[in-house]
Amino acid sequence: MGVVLWLTQDALTPYVHGTWTVRCLALAALVSAGGVVYGLATVLLGAFSKDDLRLLLRRRRTT
């Protein structure tokens, strides 16, 4: 995750010094990229299987 953030820092540097809205969007892009990498790493390293993720994403019935 750190490597992806390190690689994207040059692309997002101009946006870090912009307006408040632009800075928030740049931060959201960084956090989203980190989350995607973390999610892929959990599946690739075997921390979660595809069945585990299906179980977590399944909607529960409300009673």
C-alpha cells in the first residue's frame, strides 16, 4: 500500500496545494487507492477467500 501511495504522490502533488475542495478530493483519491491495494492484498495473500467476501457482501433479511 505504501508503494502505491509513494508512486501516486507525484501525480497528486499539484492538487495538494489547491483549494480546500481539490485537496479533499486528492486525499480521497489517495485513501481510495490505498483501500483498493489493501483489499487486493488480502485476497492475493489468502487472508480472505472469494467465498468470505461473498458472505460479507450478502444482504441479510430484515425481520
